[in-house]
Amino acid sequence: MEQIELTYPASRNVNKKAHVGVVGSGDLEVLLEPAEGEVARVFIRTSVDGFRDTWKAVLDRFFAKYDGAVRIEINDAGATPGVVHLRLEQAVEVSER
Amino acid sequence: MSEYSGVRGTVWFHAFTGQSSPMHGDPKSVLTGDASLSNEHARFLCVVPDPHGRFPCARHGEVGLEEAFTLAARVREVIEHDKNTIKRPIVAIVDVKSQAYGRREETAAIFLAAAAAADAYGSARLAGHPVIALVVGHALSGAFLTHGYQANRILAFDDDGVMIHAMHKEAAARVTRRSVGELEKLGKEIAPMSYDIRDYAKLGLLYKLLHVENPEKPSQQEIRNVQNELVAAIADARSGPVDLRNRLESAAARETRKASLLVRTRLEAQWLEK
Amino acid sequence: MSSKGYSPDFFDRQSFIELDARERAKALFDEGTSRELVGPFDRVESPWLPMQGVTPQEDDGCVVMKGKIAGQAAVVVALEGAFQGGSVGEVSGAKMTAALDLACADNEKGIRTSAVILLETGGVRLQEANLGLAVIAEIMASILALRKYAPVICLTAGTVGCFGGMSLAAGLASYVVMTREARLGMNGPEVIEQENGSEEFDSSDRALIWAIHGGEQRYATGLADALVGDDTPQVANAIRLLVSKGIPPVHRSSQVALYRNRIAKLDTSQQWDPKEFRTLWITNDSNEDKR
């Protein structure tokens, strides 16, 4: 199991926490919570080792459009970048309802 | 030595009751006998191999349909008989290979048969009968859930012929795609996965681990010692609540089942919120 | 616009099976009355899975919700079949026992509180072996204590079904609700084939699997109390009815004489055709047994 931490700048506050997904084969769960400061922190645990660069690419792309100050935790069981992105967007959608 | 031999149940049932046969009308695979333990009159129950049993998948020490319903009936007999009097102890002598794996068993709902036996043992406990499980050999999976795991107090011998686990090694190795050696190694790091009864004892579920030099041929002194331990376990059960909270309150449990305790505390705190 | 011959019911159907554990649990409550306890943000996860390189889930695959069903207090505990096959570990099992025990305590205080357990599970989580097995025994004990006061309803909808040690929990339940897709049994076909060969059980024979373990067969043999379609309002309604009904006069697992007699009268010299078994095994019920 690999643990990856990534940090991104943030410029607005977020109101609500959100949880989406299931740690099933090819899937992941995302826990998104409002955080203090102007930073977004991402903590990833994945059962598939060796894809740090891929994770960074996916999160870079996500945070290019998202600027909330959040703490995001991801528990992953081998999701594709497409599924990761989808779950992140779902989490954002829930947190902005 | 750690293979199931199917001998220990018969040996210890006879040691405690002087009997070797089932009660009238029961299948040969279930031995039930009433005998004294100090000043207590206890009912002893044991599942043993019956190579000529009616169900082909339950002839070698497995707990199948007949075994489970016979246990249920013989335990309920005690509950009914003692309804308005002193609640006698019930001792499950446990050396069971596994549950029975068969098409007949699944068709005729072995899950319900197993539940019926567990219901009887658990109901006896809730009614105030001290229910004791003495694991003299193997206690696997569904078989242990059926016969023994509803006890107030669990005792076990400490030798390599004793095993309590969710799945026997070869099957577990197959399912988890590991070698048996790898599984055994993993069990040294992760206590709940260990096949060693001494590691099981660290989980806080056992009342006591007992040493017997040769569990298949015990001496008279050893039999007396084990009987004394059963008497002590019965007294301890009578002195406590009828639920299973002792399994979480033991010193060992407070070490190895911290997450369980955290869950209970957290859930209770949130139960009444809002 | 052509409807291609499908009935409107098919399109209006809200699949219950497609919902995850959290959504299934929520769907059973009276609108707006439910809240989750010890949810993902409590972060009580398995201590044992990370040690083995397996990613944990923050609710450990068990959702506990409290609220009202048919106007009465109820707790729903749902196992997530998609996480580790719904298998029971230390934490998920502890959540279930604790919830049942707290419901029991409420009953003792005079607050009638029922429990619904949603079982999509293969049984013990092998990575937690003895703690999984032990907590299943504790779940069974908690069901026995609670069901004296209020119904404990087992709901298995599929696709995982209810197998292993947790099938005994289903056996102890006051009522069992299944869909046709669901299966309930102690040992799955693969395990039986492994232990006793494909003659005993061909695990590739899907028709045989459902003929023996499937919801329709269990219902037809009196082992399930309700057979529902894969439709959320239908499922919720069945649960509501059973909560309102209260505990049965005698629990199935306590009817030892009835079932012992049925087993004793069976001809074990050959396998039974599952359809024939439906009549076969009640043929010899005495008039006393028939209710």
C-alpha cells in the first residue's frame, strides 16, 4: 500500500464536507472536508503501488479548475484516472449543494 | 499433530461422564451426557465422527444438519427442565472438523440448523445457565459458531492439536493465494490470523488456557484438574452477567480489541445526539 | 415513441440492488428521520488491513443509521458488499453488535426499537480471521437478546447475498426478506466444490445455485418471510410492514422439533431436486407441527 501527499494553493472557503465512493475493486472513496488557510491538501492511500506520477497528473488537472481550501482523503483500490476524476467531481458537487 | 483426529471429543466426553454412547434416538455423531462436576450437575455435549451417518458430507466430525438440531434439542431439554429451578451448567466439548459442506445441507438450510443450535446455547445462557465451551481440539468456523461460541466462558488446551480459526490452512491459502508457510508467517505479525492457540489467547476471548500433557490419553489427575477448572469457570460465569461483555473487558481484549472498544464508546456517544 | 414491449413498471422501477449500503439503509427510513452514526468522518477503520497492504474504508464497510420506520424507532445496519465482499472484520462487526445492543438497551427503557440488518456478505473477513469469527458470535448473541423485545429483520437483496457465518445471523432473525437475485446459505458453491468435488456441487451451474440458495427457493421453502422485487419502494414497504408486525410468536430458529423431524424424515440416499424439495420436506410434518 502506498501513501501519497500532495498540496495545492486554494483561494476560497468551502462550506460542507462530502463523502463519495466505495473502496471496491476499480473504485475509491473520497472524503472532502473544509480546511483552514489557503491550501488544499490531498492524502492518498492506494493498494496499487508505483503510480505516483499518474496520481499527481490527475490531481494537477483537477486542481487546475478547483480552488477550494479543503482536506481530501482518498482510499483507492485500483481506480482508473477517469474514475478518480469522476469521484472528485462528485465530492465537489456534494460539498457545494 | 495439528491435523484433526476426531478422537479427543470422545476421550474427554468419556472422561467426564463415563459414557460413550449417544442418548436414545440421537445420531451417533452427538454425545450427550449428564454428570456431576463437584456439586453441580452438568450436561455435557460433544460432536464426534460417525462414518455411517445418514448424510455423506457429515461423517468425519463435521457439524451437519442432524448434529446441529440434536444439539439444539438436547440443550433446550435442559432449559425446559430447569425452568423453575436451579439452572444447570451446560458444557460443550469442542473438537469439530468444520461445518458440513454439501448440497443436501444447503438445500435443507444448514444455516438454520446451525442457528437453531446457537439459539439453544445462547438462550440457555440468557436464562441463567452457565454455558462453558472446552476446546479440546479443533474449533473451526461455522462449526464453532454452532457448538461452543455462545458460551459464557471458553477454555482451551494449549497444545498444537488445538486450533480455533475461521478457515483451515489449506483452504485459506488457496483463497488468499498464499502458501501455507506464508499464512503461518503472517499469523505471527497479525494476531487474529494466527493458527496458534497461544496467539488466539491474546485476543482476550478465552477464559483460560489449560495444559494437558497428552490430550488424547489424559491421566486421572489431569482429568480431575480439568474438572476443577470447569467448576471454577462455572462459578465465574454464575457471578457475572449473562451477556458476552467479558470478551471485551478482559485485560488482553483491552490491548488487542481497542478498535472494538472505540466503536462501542463512539456509537454510544452518538446514539442520543440531536 | 416505441416502448419495445416493456411494461411501464420496468421503467418506473427504482433498482434497490444498484444502491450502495448507505443509500439502501437511508431508503428504508421514514423521510427525513435518519442520521448516520460513526460514519466515514469518524475514521474508525480496520487496524488490520493496512498492515497487510489492503486499503481500508473509513466506515469499514458497515453503515449504521438510526431513525424511524413506520413511525417507530429503528436502527439499520448495512454491510457494503462492494468492500471486501461485505466480509465482517473487527470494526464492521463491532458497529453491528454495538448498534443492536444499544437498541436492546432502549427497549429495556421502554422505547420499542427494531433493527434491520442488510446482509451482503461472504462471512468472516479472512484478513481478520479470528476477530471476524468472534464478532459474528457476538452479533448472534446481540440478536438473541434484542429479538425478545422487537423484530430483527434481515434483508438480503444481492448481488453478494448472505453466506458464511453471517448466514447464522440471518437464521436467528425474526424475519428474512429477499429478492429473487439474492442468495442465502452457509456455504457457497465454490467452497462446496472445493471441499467435496463438483459432483457434490458444480459451481459453474448458475441455475443450480439459485435453485438452492436463491430468494425464490428460500421463500418457497418457508425460510424467507417475504420475496420482493428489485424495487426500492417495494423493499421499503416490506420492511415497514414487518417492523409494524412486531416479533413473531415463535422464532424460526427456536422451532427445533419441527425442523428436526423434517430432517429425520428425509431420504438421504440421493440428492433432491430443489423444486421437489419444496413439497418433500413438509410432507411429513405432523398435524401438531403445522400451524
